Amino acid sequence: MNDLIVIKQLPIIEQQLKSISSDIDKKIEEISKLEVNEETVKEVKKVRTEFKKDFNELEEKRKEVKKKIEEPYKQFEEIYKTYVTNKFTKADNDLKIKIDAIEKDLKDKKEKEVKDYFEEYKKANNIDFIDYKQVGIKVGLSDSLKSLKGEVKQFIDQRLDDLKLIDTQEHKTEILVEYKQTLNVSNAITSVNNRFKAIEEEKKKQEQEKELQKLIVDTAKESDKYSDKQENLQAPVVEEKQYTLKFTVKATKTKLVELKKFLNNGGYIYE
């Protein structure tokens, strides 16, 4: 088939170019011997101009030859497309469409079998919160069913291990709800435990504030009772030994003002 298309003109053109090349070499040799100085520079420039003129004439001839060569080639190319390219291309495309259709059918059948296995194995292990898409399997024609099913089994087995771990946690119900959203057992456990820790700390803080408020109220009541008794008694006042009690009070601004007022009215010495 390769002998059907033969180029016969190029060798003839090549022989002509070889002949021209010899003449160019002679001119270059003559030019290279020219001595360029102040007296000869004008003459050398003239020689250079003539030399470039020869080159430009050859360039024009080359372009003319190229055009003449390309014209029949364009005609040949159109004929070639009609009798060869278009026929090969259409046949190749037709085959590709048929091959793609068969391969898609094979791929769909393989993926359906993998999905069915996923649903069966999921049901057998009583897991209802996962979806096939979460496995992230990409089924290819070269992939074996054994390896694809192995990926499914590994995915579900990991979920079973995660559930066992969650079942050992203190807040397992809340962790399970969190886990179902992301399937990340580590993040689910950490997130829920941190949440409960924050809640406990807030409860503890509120209880401390309530205890402090109760202490202030109880102390105020005792002070009032003590003042009433002092007014009713005529006995001489006995100087009591003083003690120092240090503690830190954390409360709202209003409550702190009330505490300060109470200390001032009660005669307490504080810093």
C-alpha cells in the first residue's frame, strides 16, 4: 500500500539546488577574501548588496516553486480525503460507538453486582445509615469483581469497628448521631466529648455563682440578727479576737456592689 503514493519531482529539484550551492560557495569564498577598510568599504558594501540581491531572487524562486508544488498537493489532498480519510474516519467512529456501547454495558453490569453486594453485606450487618456512594468506588473494565467487593467489605467492616468503639463511650448516643453525619469516628468522639465538657464547666460556673449569692444573703441575714441582739443587750462590749479570711469573689457588677455595701455596713476590714 505504501507504493501507491510516490513523489518524483523532489530529487530533480535537489540536483538543481546542489548546482546553485556550488556557485554560492565560490562567491562566499571571494567575499571572505575582501579586505574591508576606509578605502574599500564602499566597494565591499556594493558587493554585499549584489550578494543579497542574488539571495532574494532565489527566495522568490523558492516561494514560486513552493506554490507550484502545493497546488497539486492540495488537489491530491482533497482526493485523498474523499477516497481514504473520510472512509477510514467514518468506519473508525462507527466501531468506536459500538465498542463504547458494549464496554458501558459490561461496566454497568459489573457495578450493579458490586452495588448488590454492598446492600446485602450492609443488611447482613444491620447498618442502615450508609450509602453506596460513600464507599467512593470507581468501577473500571479492568477491575476484578473480587477486588471491588473487597473494597466494599473493607468499608463496611470499618464502620462495624467504629460502632464497637462508639459503644464503649460515655456519650455513645450523641456520638453516634454525630458519626452518622461524617463517618469519622475520631472527630465524632472528640466533638461530643468537648461539647459535654463545655456544658459541665458552664453548669459548675453557674452553681458557684449561686452558692456565692446564697452566702452573701445568709451572711447579711446573720448580720441583721446580730445587730438586733446588740441593741437589746446592755452588757459591756467584749473585744473579740480578729481573724483574716481570704477568698476571691466572682459575680456580676451589681452583686459585687451589694457585697461591698454589706462589708462596709458590717464594719468589716477588707482590702
